[in-house]
Amino acid sequence: MRWCFMTALVRGPSMVPTLRDGDAVLARRGGRGTRPGDVVVARFAARPDLLVVKRAVRPEAGGWWVQGDNEFASDDSRSFGPAQVQARVLLVWWPSLRRL
């Protein structure tokens, strides 16, 4: 089995308190195995230029419904509809190492 990873830098307050602006995360590529509650890296069809880090809520036709943990500061599926999961976040590696 071959695993591929990606890193992403969190920008903005949408995932507070789980993740903060400036956190760097390590994620396993691919959407297979995504479960409700997972923190994921995703892309919206309506905004293909935007890569986001959000929480997977439920599978939907055409992808996953994803939302930020901070309901007061998040552009997510409530604005853009279902997203395509690109990767599942495993851990934060900067500024301090911690598992999600």
C-alpha cells in the first residue's frame, strides 16, 4: 500500500478552536475512508481555486458537506455546497506537534 501526503497551512479563524490561523497540518491524500467528524482538506466546485480545511459533516450527492468549527467565521458548504475531499488531516506539525 502506498500512501501520499500533503501539507496545508490554515488561514483564518474558521476552524477555531480545533485549528488556528498559522497551523500547518499533514494530511493523507484521497477521500476514501472519510468519515463524519474527520478534519479534511477539500475543494468546492464553485470555487476550484480555493483549498479549504474543514470538518466533514456528511456525504452528499456530489461530495461531502463540510463546515468550519467556528460557525461565526466560516465560508463552507453553507455558502458553496458540497465539496470534494482531497485529503484527511492526520496531525498538526507546526507550531507544535499534535494529533487530531
